[in-house]
Amino acid sequence: MSVPAFRNSKSKVRRRRSHQALKPIALSACEKCKATILPHHACKACGFYKGRNLTGGEKQVEKTLDKATKVKKPAVKKTATPKVAKEAKPKAVKKETKK
């Protein structure tokens, strides 16, 4: 394991750590119920986002997931008829006509 060649000064360490400061959470109010929400998120209290109700979409999503994950019944296999080997027919040879 290597050892640092030079010791970092207090100012060098503090300048590096200046970007690690915690920033306050930006909260906004819901237009419908005035509850505090994170920006660009649907309201957990009323389910509205940008004036649209998003809570009704859960049933639609569940419905499509049910269709996608629904187990399909296996196709009924038809009884196969025995294949008869076809006889090889000689290819027709074109005759050249002279003019």
C-alpha cells in the first residue's frame, strides 16, 4: 500500500469538501389540495399531477399486466398424416430452336 508523498493542508481539504454540503429539499404545494409534494411528482394525498388525476390509471395498468402475464392455453395439435415420399420427377429440358 502506498503512502502519500505530501500532506494536504486544511484549506485544500476544506475546498475539496465544499461540494459535500447538504442542500435543502425543494418542496412545492399541490395545486388541488395544497399538500407539500416534491417537484415533478404526483401528489400522494389526492393523486393529481399538473391538473390531471393519475390514481385512476392503476386499474388500467393492472389490466394490461394481467393480459401480458396471462398463461396461454397450448394449441391443440392436429393429428399428423403420414407423409408419403414424393417421387423425383426429371426436370424438363428446354429445346433450342434454330431460326
